[in-house]
Amino acid sequence: MTDIGKQVSQSVLYPKRFLEGRFKKTNKTIDSLKNGEGAIVEVGGKKVAAFKSEQGKMVTLSPVCKHLGCVVDWNGKEKTWDCPCHGSRYKAEGAVFRGPSKKNLDKVEI
């Protein structure tokens, strides 16, 4: 796909993906996460990107991509948080892995 075609496709899908992330329900809870697993969970009525390290340490982050505000998804194969809107990727602990985002996901205290 050409750069222009990719931009048009992303522009058309952006509103849909922006809203889907906010309304998508989850059946995962922080307590249900296994070591090495991440998921979007609800804590006190708010969505949280939660990752439990191989050693059992819990990392909780804002699930909102710092590029244009879509909600990230957990990529279990690569253990990254991936933005469905423009392709930003974050390491499990929230650091930018690949842009366009230039800022890390915010830490969230629960």
C-alpha cells in the first residue's frame, strides 16, 4: 500500500478504532493475570493496561496511546502494547518501542 493509501486508510478507521477501545468489554481482572501476561482490565470503573512480569511484579499503565489517544491492545506473542490506530508499540512496562508515539504510556497507581 502506498503512503497516501495507508494515511487515507488510517484516517477512515481512526474514529472507529478510537471508540471501540473505549467501549470494548473485558473479562480479565488483575487477579486473573498469569506471569508474563498483560490485558486491559477495569479497576474502579476505569480501564487499566495491566502486565504481570515473569517474576510476578504488577505494572499498571494508562491504556491510552500518547500519539492520538486510542486504547492500546495487548500483543501476547510479542509482549507489547500495540495501538490499533496508528501502529505505535510500547514495551510491557510502557516504554515506547516503535512510534509514531514519542512518549511512554503513563504509570497508573491502583
